[in-house]
Amino acid sequence: AGAKFDGPNPEQNLTRLTRGAANPTAMANQPTGKETVSFSADIAPILTQNCNGCHYKAQRVQGGLNMTSFATLLRGG
């Protein structure tokens, strides 16, 4: 139960983790109910595209939520 990391290193920078990842806003296929979700392939690209402006590194971490890596994301804000 709970969030599980499927990448090589939970401390790895999310931006580096998602380099070369598919476009997260691309049209999805019709769901079958048997899909699996990958943090590296499915979630991290969405977070880096939409959340890095306010929650990346110590530059402008808003609300105390640091989304630099999976490990810092799990610590919460």
C-alpha cells in the first residue's frame, strides 16, 4: 500500500528521470481496467511539466512541498 517508486533511485531529480519520456498530455487509449501506472513514465512527467515552477529545489518551494525527487515529494509539505 502507498506510493512505490519504480525508477533507479528515489533521490534522483524528477526532471532527469523524465528526460525522453512520452508527452503526458498525449491522447490516451480507452481504459480496459488492466492498466498499470508507472511513477517514472506516467506521474513524474506530469509533475515536472506542471509543478516545477513552485515546488522545485529550494528556489521557490511553496507550501513547504519540495518536488525535486520522489523522496522529497513523499516527505510532504
